[in-house]
Amino acid sequence: MHGQSDVEVHLLVRKYVEKGSSVTLHCEHNVEEKILYKVTWLKSGLGKFFQYINGRNPPFRNFTIPGAEIDTKNSDKNQATLKNVDFEAAGLYTCEVSTDTPIFTKESSEEQLHVIHMKKLVP
């Protein structure tokens, strides 16, 4: 990596998620493993709800998020998985990547997540 302006961070989220199912928020970035300090997932109005810290054991800090459970088995430095999603989990999400040396943080753009209820059609 040549400089801080070269850091790219993108959040990929399925726009529509069915109530009761799971969704994975993918944080794509180009930060090398050796200088990666942490990756943080945030929800607008709530703040951080999951944080991966490189070199820590366990490597994550678990927060809570209204309307979902954090699936720590399927969450790491590249993704945060929410399970048993309810309507309260809908909203704007971002992820933030921080480097160790030099200390630098860059945030992705916001992505909207909608939680929907599928109605069963009666024949």
C-alpha cells in the first residue's frame, strides 16, 4: 500500500432480507493483513455492533444489535453475519477499516438493508 488515499472500503449488503433469516454484510477492503488493525461494522443511529481486532484472541468484540443476533461463527475480518433478523435490523449500515501504522481509518459508503415479511399465497 502506497498511501492512505489508496485505501478502498466497500460494504456489500443484500438490499432485501426476509424476516427470521440471516444476512451477511461483506466489508471489502484492500488493506494488507500486516497493517490491518481492526474492522468495525456500524449501523446508523446505533453505532458499532461488531468489531474484528487483528491479533486479539478472540479477535472480535461483540456488541448487540436490536432486531438480530450476531453470528460470531460466521463473522470475521471480512464479514459480519446477522441471524434471526427482525424489522428492527433494517437501516443504514457501514463498515470501517483501521490500519495500525500509520494509524488511519476509512469508512465505506452507507448501504440500506430492508427487512421484509413474505406473505404466503393461499391457493
